[in-house]
Amino acid sequence: MHLSCAFPPMPDTADHIELAEELGYHRAWVFDTPALQLDVWMTLALAATRTSRIGLGPGVLIPSLRHPMVTASAIAHLVDLAPGRVEIGVGAGFTGRNAMGQRGLKWADVEAYVRTVQTLLAGDVAEVDGAAAQMLHWPGQAPPRPIEVPWRLAVIGPKGMAAAQRLGASIFTSRPSVGSNYEGYPGVTAMVSGAVLDPGEPIDSPRMLATAGPGVAILYHLAHERRDGSVAQMPNGERFAELVAAEPEGLRHLAVHRGHLSQLNDIDRQVLGPEMLARSALAHPAADVPAWLETYAAMGVTEVAYEPMGDIPEALTRLARAAGL
């Protein structure tokens, strides 16, 4: 099983990916969250020019934010910069759409988008916006077609998993479990957040709050977006709902999603306590990390992608050393 990492695209993310390569991480995924951070492709390009071994890819692209021809061209450029190191992640759009007040895409539309981009990368003609489209790049303007890259879909339920199977794609999951059936998928990536604890460090220490807190806070955000009342069943969930309801109706999604997987926003700080922090995927001392990773391998996970927060270089280094990279 591989140990990888995942980052929001920020000004120093290329530095963090360079460090991740030095520490021995397998791959660096970069979020597609333009309402919250910078551009995923520019970040990956910067990282590609500063590294030589670590895998690179968007994790995950949101189709409604990216025209298929623009995506095909961006993939070609990254493949040219980092040949043999590129994998493409795509999703229906949790924060990438919810932060702008939109629901996630239908999986049929995500699947159709991936097939269109794959057709373009193959050098074939695809129908885009009702007309024939093709990558017309001459020799020297892009890598020769076909351009083949592995694909990975961020899935939650059966519709997403079925789409991944039809595409022959690997999957991302944030909630792997014992007994899950991952047969038929080339790979399974578990996205995890948290921190390696110091001996005796409390679960709600200031460092743990900064390093693991944003990853736990999105559980509130996700429950809120389901709009089924489940957020009220969470610790301090009723308070979370009250704070969101106090925001202007047309602006509530902005208040909920500020800081996604990087910082705690004003609402998060008022509800996040030790009971929720204990739900962090990683909240173990260094000695327990190898056994923790083995639990993922036993579930059929082929890659754990760690999302470091707070002091990112420190968090990356702690986990790499604990995992024996």
C-alpha cells in the first residue's frame, strides 16, 4: 500500500509537494477548489518543475468548473512536464460546487465528461457543445496522441462506484470500512486527515485542533449539505444549525464552507470539541501508525492520501517518520 498526500492549492503548496517527495510520499493530490484557494493546474505545473519522482494529479477536478477541451489540454501539459507521473481525479463536486451554492453533479454527467476528455486525449473527435471537437495540436505543441493517464473518481454511494467501474477507474473514498467490496477497481485511495500525537497529548490540544480540526469540521459541512436534519444528531450539531440559520439565507453556504480542509471558520470554532476531534482518521502516537496503516490495507485500500493541515511541513514530516518512509 502507498502513502500519499493531498493539498489545497495555496502559494506554498509546491514547496510542500517538494518536501513530500524528499520524505518519500508516493503521490501528491491537489484539490480543485477555486472558490477557496488557487488554481489546481498552475500548482501542479509548479510542483512538476520542482520534482522528479512523486506522482501528481488533481484530486479532484469538478467537471462544471472545467471545459473538457481545457481539461484535456491541461492534462497534456502536465504529462509533458511530468511524464509517467500523472493520474487524474474527478468528482461530482462537494465543496467545489457547494461553496458556490450549487448541488453536486449527476454521476451520469460526470461519467460523460470523463469519456469526452478521454476521447480528446486519444486524438479522436468528440462532440463538445453540440459540435465536433478534436485536439488539433501539431507536433511540438503538445505530447503526441493518444495520451493515456489513469483515472480515479471520488465516490460516496453506489451510483459513483458504478460509474467508476464502467470507466475502469480507481476510486477515492473518505469512509472505507471492513467488508467493503472493492473488487473490480484498479485502486482504492482513502483520503484521511488528522495528526500524529505526542505521548500524552490530549485530543483537543491546540496543535491537534489546528492540524486535525479542519478535517473533522467538514463532517458538519457534509451533514448540512445533505439537508436531511442529520447535522442535529452530531455533537453540538443543534448549535451548528443555529449558527448557520443566523446567517443571511442566500449567503449561508459561504459561511459554512470557508476554510474547507485548511482552517477552522467562525462557526466551526464554536462547535468543534474533543468528541468530534476523536473522530479524526489519524489521532495516534507515532508507535501506533504502522498498525493504523495496516487497518486500511486490510480493508482493500491501496493508497492512503494524508491531508496535512496546520503546520503542514511538520505534519508531513511526523507522519512520514512514523510510517517509516
